[in-house]
Amino acid sequence: MMSTPIIAQAKIYVSIEQAQKILFQNQSLTKAPIIITDELQEKMRLASSIRYPFRGDRIWKTSDGSWLIIDEVIGKHEMITYAVALNSNGSILGIEILEYVESYGYEVAEVDWRKQFVGKTAKDPIKLNQDIQNIGGATLSCKHITDGVKRVTSLYDLSLKTIR
Amino acid sequence: MRRCQALLGTFVEISTDQDDSQAINEAFSAIKQVQDLMSFHDPSSELNVINQTVHLEPVAIHSWTAEVLKIAQEIYEQSNGLFNCGIGHRLVAAGLLPCHMDLSIYQMSGIEDIRFIDPQIIISSKPLCLDLGGIAKGFAVDKAVESLISRGIESACVNAGGDLRVFGPIPMSIQIRNPSRHTQLIDIGSLQNGAIATSSLYFSKRDQLQSHIINPLARDESEVHLHFSDSYSVVAKECVYADALTKVLALSQATDHPCLNYFSAQAIRITT
């Protein structure tokens, strides 16, 4: 062994506020939560093959009718929080990953990944590339994100597009 | 600021201390453009146009595609055929890539039959099924780095799902996954103005997929998919070379392969 191994952990990329800026620059967004009925939940499940429920409380709208939706994909090996920006006609403006937790529900239970952030204060900003790792290795597949985005676009077709 | 988008079938991270969202957006756009040109999955990509028509008529291609094909041919030659992008049909047959054309009627040729009749026009005497999956990710990382530099970013890391390049005055510490237990990381030291790419099969094994490392020199079916449990990394100045040369390293298992030396690259093998 070349050195002490570290548990591959979670990464926080951007906050919801930062994602809003990245995807909509300075446009103002209004929170527009919707109630996901059982019927809608079931239709979204069929459209995307994602089983766990969608949360309708992380939806925002711009004055020109665009949407920002935060969702998660929870796979056997990971949990990914991501933001999807949709145009008023439902086309995708952009997708940004907010948080990536590897080996979700397995390693996380063993070692709290947030430990690497413990002791950091506002004066001691998390220095990228020093405290958090640049991880090389075999290619990690992002195919779960594709299913997640399908679920979000199905939400638009089934519900958002009828909301004015 | 550290950002991540799902591109090239993987998670692409761009991290820099400079808070310039626009520069990062443009770097992601460069990667997206490589994806649009060279994706095997996207039926309308330039790569799929090449695969479907290059043996029938000359095909005009984007300068970036031309650049990748030139480098792929150079590595093909220097590796005596160990690196060959003309293995798309093998990956389709294994269910690792989607099928966009009838592959059964042809005897597929390789990258060596691509001929440039102009810097951006190619033709092939034989049908072929190119997959740039073993080189385009590294190329995309390089294009993102070039884009960041042109926008005045002084130091950053671009990591496309494990193939990464760093630039700037500060060396950056790099960890690679332990092939015996991929959730563990091994600190391999720091890298300054360089790239590292890795080939290994732990995710393929975890997801019960056939090996995606294809031996282009296979004499029969049993030799087509390479099986190994170690991890092979290559350090090079540019990520396109690091990415492609991991295939030469994994196939030859020779950390002193002359091809690595030719491209001023170095090998790291982590055994299980």
C-alpha cells in the first residue's frame, strides 16, 4: 500500500442559490411548490422508472415562465442532487449537479463523509484541490441522471405546462 | 468554485479558486461540443455520420474531430496497432454501445484505413465502426483547459469521471481509486501542469458489464475483451494522450512500453 487510503466521499458542488445564478443569471425566481398527487406520482414513475417519490417543494418559476426544479437520483451506489432549468416550452436550458454522495447508504453509514468539513469556518474556506480530492480512476457512469432528467421533463408535460 | 455537470456519459468536474462562472460555463460548452461531435450514443453525431458513410464518399469533418483522428492514428502507429478506435462493432456486440447500423454484413476495418484527402476531409477504402470512447474524454478535458486558459483562469482542475488535467502554478494532490476497493483512494502525490487518466474494470465488474477494454489484435472471439483486476494510469502533459495510452498500457501490461516513452508519458500500475 502506497499510503493510507481515504474513504471516497461526498462532494458538495454548488448550493441551490448558486445553481439558480448559474442557470438563470440575475433573473428573479419565485418559489412555486406543487402538490404531487398519488396519480401524478404514479405517472411520473411510469415515465421515468424511478420508484422513490418526487418532492414538489423544490420548484421555482421565473416571470417569463421558465422553471427550476431540484431533484435527487438515488442509486444503489450513489445519491445525486441536481437542478434542471426548463424553458417555458419545456425544453432543457441546463442541468447542474449540486451534490454527489458516493456509496450512499453503505460507506456513509460507516464513516460520516461530512467529517472532512468539520472544523471549517467562514474564515477557513474549503480550499478546493487541497482539502477535497482530485479523484482519478475508472470512468464513473452518469446514466442515473438521464433517468432523473426524464422524470423532471415528465413533470413538465404532466403538470407544469398547464400552470400559468 | 467547484462545479459538476453530467457530460460524456460521466460526471465532469471543473474546479478553480477563481470565481468566474462564465469561464466555467464556456469550458463546459467546449466539452459539450466534443460530446455532440464524437458521441457514439447520439445517432446524429459527426462520428456516426463518419461510421455510416466514410467508406462510400468523402466526409467533411470538424477540426476537432480531425485532430482526434490524427492523434488516434499516431498512437495506433506508435503502439503497433494496440490502440485502435475501430472497435465500435465489438462494443455494440457486447451490448456496451447502441446499434445504429447493420454491422453484420461488413468485415470492419480500423483507424488505419482512414485517409485524409484534405486537413478536414476523410475517406476510407473499407467500412469501419469507430468508437472514440477511449480518447475523446481526454481530448474534451484538454479543450476545457484551453478554454479556461483563454478566459484568464490561472489555475484549475478538469476531471471527466476520473480522467483529469491540472494547470497553473500550484501543484495539486491527486488520489486514484484503489482497484481492490474502489471507494478507497490512494494518494499518488501531486501533479502540476499535467494530466492523468486511468483504465480499470472495477465499475464494469460492479455493474456486471462485459469488459470495455477491447484487444484490437484479437485472433479469435475469446481474446476480444480484456479482463484484468489492476488499475492502469498514465501521466502525460495532455489528457488526450493520457486517456488513449491507458489502453496501450492495459493491453500490453508493459509499464516501459516504448510508446509511452515516445509520447513522454509515464505509467502507474496499481496491483490488487
